[in-house]
Amino acid sequence: MSISTPPAFPCGGRPEQLADQLLNAALAGDEHSAIELVVRALDEGADPESILLDVIAPVQGKVGQEWAENRINVAQEHAATSINERVITALGVHPAVGTSITRGRITVACVDGEWHALPARLLSEVLKLRGWRIDYLGAQLPTPHLIAHLHTTGADVVALSSSIATRLPTTHAAISACQAIGVPVLVGGAAFGPAGRYAKLLGADAWAPDARAAADQLARSPLSRPQLDHQPIDDLPHLADQEYTLVTRNSDSLVRTVFAALEDALPFMNEYSDLQRERTAEDLASIIEFLATALYLDDEDLFTGFITWTAQVLTARGVPAQSLRPTLHLLALELKDFPRATRILRAATRTVTTRHSSEAGKPA
């Protein structure tokens, strides 16, 4: 059997069945039932790692999908996530989950600005089950505090988690800071793109697609201490054009200018409530933040992927996704002297236009 093969799920059941039950309990806000389901499975001999990765992890993914498709609101998503976190806690203290330290020490943390802590928490629990001593530092950890912690603990590896791509510039700084004191960095999370394409670009020592793969990788081959003469400023030479810096520095001004122009371009915005206007400004800020990140990485696919996802979310909420086209056009006018930004915005506009043409051709 391959080392990465998920462990069997005993008791005549399947992980999918328990996952469905846990999802229903989490979405109902029923913490007691959610914990009871997992405790009963452990009592009956279910493998703790399988519960973490084949039950809780996919449930959390479905919770996010329910929000994206507008079947639950933000409060319900937060409540379900909190229940999943407490289920993990209950699993960790169950008598059947005995762990002993047989390996080295790993620090697990989310990068500064990253609030999605559950993937990092899952990794921490899996690594504990595999015999590692774990320092789990949670969400949104400022890099100076991470480095101070490493100086006092002597970790063998740092595992950094990021789910949102806009945190990648901060992640790059964190990776470089850890390596500068001789600690190798393993990264993971949706932010690093398909097949971890941004992990290598940002100089991480290793990348893993999920917690099981990360644990397997660390078991097979310890990460080497990084070379201390590395200069991270040379990793991304395209930043010399200053487009990322200038877009980031002027993001607030861009939001105000594009918002005002949108009111002229989209007359229906005049009927917006204060809350709708606030949400529109937030959406603009997110678009500009993702554009800045695409400039940092010099990767238009990151931005077009975000715009495609945004169109899906807007459509699910009854907002015309075609409002993205004038938004991108107006933003391109403001950034007409920025060649890379213009190229990225044009690519995103083509994506939105193609999506609209495809949907317009579908039968009603």
C-alpha cells in the first residue's frame, strides 16, 4: 500500500456517510450532535487521521461552497467553521487518540492577514498523530512574532498556510525571513495555486497539496537547512517596474475614482442602499488587491481566475456579473500607463466577455 493511501474507515461505514452527517449538523449549528458523531466514530475504532482528512476537511470545503453559492450567509459559514474547529478539539482529547513524540519539532502558522486557520489546524493535528512535536500558532501571525518564536524554540521546519492569494506577497516575506535564520519552509493552501505553482516562485523549500501529503513528505525526507546567502529580492525581477508598488500604494484612490465613474456608467447604482454601496466599494478593493497580487507574481491567470470566481459569486447573489466589464474597463483607463496591469485587465475582460457570450447562448 502506498504511504499516501488514505487509511481504511472501519465499522462498516464510509467517510462520506459521516461527512454528510457532520455537514448537516454543522450547517444546523448543532455543536453537540457534531461532536457526538465524531466521538462515536472514534469509540467504534475509526482512524483519527481519516476523520480529520476524509471527513472534517471535505465538510469544511462544502461549507465554503455553500457560502459561494449563496445557500448560507457569512454568519452561518462562521458558525459551521467554529463547530468544525471544536470537533477537531474533541478529537484531539479523545482517549483513543494517544500520541507520543518520536520526531522533531515543527511550527505551524497562518501568514499575516490569513484568517482561514482550519487547514493549518488540520495539518497540526495530523503531524501530532505522526509523532511530531507541534507549535500551532493559529491565524494571522505577524512575521516578526513568528521569527521571535523560532529563535526561542529551534524548530526543524516551519509550515505556513495561506488560503487567499492576496496574502502571497506577505508570505514571500515570511518565507525569506524564516530562511534567513536557517529554518526551512513548507507551504500549503489554496493560495499557492494549481500544483503549488507559486510556492516555487516565492522560494519555499517544499509544497504539499494537503495535510496527508505534507506529513508523508516530511516522513520521507527531512527538509535541508536553507543557504543563508540567498537574496530574495532577485526572485521576482519584474517588480523593478514598480507597478505592484504603485497600485498597492494608490489602492484607496483607485477605489474612489472607479466607484465614482461606475455610478455614471451604471445608472442602477443610483438606487443602491448604503449597504449595497459599501459592498460595491469592498468588491472594488478586492479586485484591486488581486490585481496587485497578480502584478507581484506576474501571473495574469491568478487575476482571471479570481474574476471568474467573482462572476460566479455575483450571479449566485442576483447581481449582474456583466457589471464587472465596465469595472475592469474603468480600472484599465486609470492604469493605462502600466503595461503589465493593462495586459492583465484585458485578459480578465476577455474572460468575462466569453463567459457572458456562453451564458447568453444557453437555452432558458
